Amino acid sequence: MIAPRRRLVAASILLVLEAVAFALFVTESVTGAIAAIAFTCVSLWVHVVLHECGPLVVAKLLRLPVIAVRIAPFTGWQSEVSVRPAPSATALPLRMVLFYLGGPMANLCTATVLATATALTSTAWTRVALLGAALLAALLGVVNLLPGISPRSDGRNLLRWLLAPTATRAALRAAYYQEEASRTLRTIARGEVDDDRLGDPVRDGNDPRLALAAFQRRWSTGHAQSAADLIADAERLAPLARADSTDPVAAAAIGEALTVQFGLLYLYAAVVNRSPVEHKEVLEISELAQLALSRAATHVVGSCRHEPGSPAQPAAGACAVAASRDSAGH
């Protein structure tokens, strides 16, 4: 079985040879054919740059925060423009649709201009060069409009924002929270939080995200071994999930973590140790699971009902990103 990269290289070589043969047939000149093919190949990089300039210009016009611009081959073999919009920003679905259309539309407009210029030239090799460049631009634009396998393809993101804008907006907001939680975990892992705080992961007034991160790190790194300690920590953490002042996403995360932790613990006890699970413990797990679901639903509804014109800004350190990316192997 031929590796995908080798198949791509073989297909590229075959296309170049066919293009040389076609150019030689049209121009009837070896020099003209080589010049036409060289111009067409160089134009590929120009089309990639134009493809990324499209969403970049749209993002600037629509005031979408741009956090990264990568253009191959100057920044490796990945080309993309990344933005970090506020999940509850005004008219976000429309703005994101226009953002993802920016790259393909730039390529298709370039293809139209080059095709028009082809009809205005009289030199054979110039016509071949312009026609080849126009075809490359059109191909790059059309391919990026097709829903691809990559989660960052323009076509897939277009469909996501067109067909399910509410769910996509809610997923974006959840991604902000996940990034915040990951950042907190990395902060704890680097030792920036004292060990005495990890010994008592829940204190009055603590940020629920920090409390949950400390709880997870405490039990994933073996800071305590006793099941009684685990239950005591969970009993101090659970009230944060029930508190009305706790952010719904944080409350849902706490409920989910405790449900999974104790669900697996009781399952192991019942199946491996054949220890009976008390009805009270089952009810506690059920309550935490329902709490996680209800708080998650409240978060989704709340994000949909946010008043226009007052976008909620992402928490500090959040890096949820939407990216427009070309699908031509870059």
C-alpha cells in the first residue's frame, strides 16, 4: 500500500508532466512551455497567500479578534488565519460565515480576473500560463468550499455555522471554559499553587475551577490514598456545584467529574470486590448527574438569550479558536 504522502508526490509529478506536454503542444516551443509551467507553479503560492488574505481582511472589517496568521511555506506547511470571537457577540453566525467565505471567494475572484486576462493576450505561452494559474485558483477555492475531513476546513465550518448556529455558539463558549480549566491545571502542575492548597482543595471563597482542578490533580498524582479522604474532598466540593453563585459551566464540570469518579469507584466495588452499593450512594450519584445536565442546559439557554450588543468577553487565558484554513495540503 502506497503511503498518502507518496501518492500525493506521485500525483503532483504526473500532473506537472501532463501540464508540460499540454503547454508544449499549444506553444510549440520548449522555452515557452517551461516558462508557462514555471509561472503556473509559482502562482500556487500566490493563491495560498491570497486565500489567507481573504479571511484576514474580513476579520478586520468585521472586528473579529485575529490571534494568528500562518502562511506556508513561511510558517511551516500549515496555512490559516485564526480568530477568537466572543461567543455571545452580536450577529456572530453571519460574521463567521463571511469569515470562512473570505478565502474561497478571494481565490474565485482571482480565477475570474486571470481567465478574463487570458482572452486579452495573443501570446500562446502567456495564455497557457494565465489559464493554468486561473485553474489553480478556481480549484483551490472550490476545494475549500467542500466539507472536508479536517475540523478546520472552510466548508465544514460554513455548514456548522449555517445549519447549527446555536449549538456552534454554545460549543465555542464551552471551549473557552475548557481552555481556562486546562490553563488552571497547567498552572497547578508547574507548582505555582502551594501544596498546602492541594491538601485542602476546597476552601471558602475559592474559584470553583481552581477547586475542581486541585481535586483532580490531588487524586491523579497520588497526594492522598484513603477512600475516606476522597469522600471528604468530594463532600467539600459538591456544595460548590449546588451553589447558585457558581458559574453553570463550572457547576456542570464539577457534577460530571464527581459522577464519573464515584460511578467508577462504586462499579469497581460492585463488580470486582462484590461489595453492595447503598441506595443512598446511588441517589447521590444520580443527583450529581442531574445537576451536571441541568446546569449545562442552563448554560446553553443562557448563552442563546444573551442580549445583543453586550458580548461576554472570554475569561483571561482562554484560547478557543476558530480558524480559516486552506485544504490544498498546507
